[in-house]
Amino acid sequence: MTDLLFQELTQRLEKELYRLHYTEASIIQYRRMWKHIATFLEREDTDHFTEEAGMRFLDEQFNFFELEKVGKLTQSIINVFRIVRMLGDFQQHGSILRRYYKQRECKYSTNPPIQSI
């Protein structure tokens, strides 16, 4: 999928987000950031995404590497970093590699709850 145009990559990724039941609010946030990344790619005169370009975007927009070095990354910058990584993962693997899970009680679990002794 590395030869996909950025627009096609984000369209396929959006379909995958819906398939995985991401909330509409989350998908709107992703779309908003994809527009900023698309504008950055246009300025770089390319229509293809790479993680390297994504990291340049982060550094240009948020001074990412300096803030990371001094331990001053905010949660909102980290969230944008995760969006860049998600784009790279999806481009490389064709799937979303979830790293962070919401802690929800599963209604349909057949396993009894764990009890401490």
C-alpha cells in the first residue's frame, strides 16, 4: 500500500475505522488532522505519505523533537503522533495495530471474574 495516494490511504483507513466501530467523534478528529497533513504534503510537493514525512510534519507544526527531548510533549501532541503512526501502520500492514485499549467491561464474557485470594 506504499504506492497509494494520501487521499486513497485515508479513505481506506477511514473505512477500517468504521469497521472497527470507532466513534464518529474520533473519526472527525482523524479527518481534521489528515487535512493538516495533506496540506503539509502539498507544501512538500508530494501526494504520498511516509512516516518520515509525518515526523517532519510533527516537528514543523509542534516542535516535536525538541519538546520530546525536554519531556514537554502535551497529550494533544502525543495524540497527533499516534495519528501519524496509525497512518504508517495502516500503510505498511493494511490494518490498524491497536496499542491502547479502552477499559470496558465485556457484557458477553463467558469467563468468571478473577478473584483475589
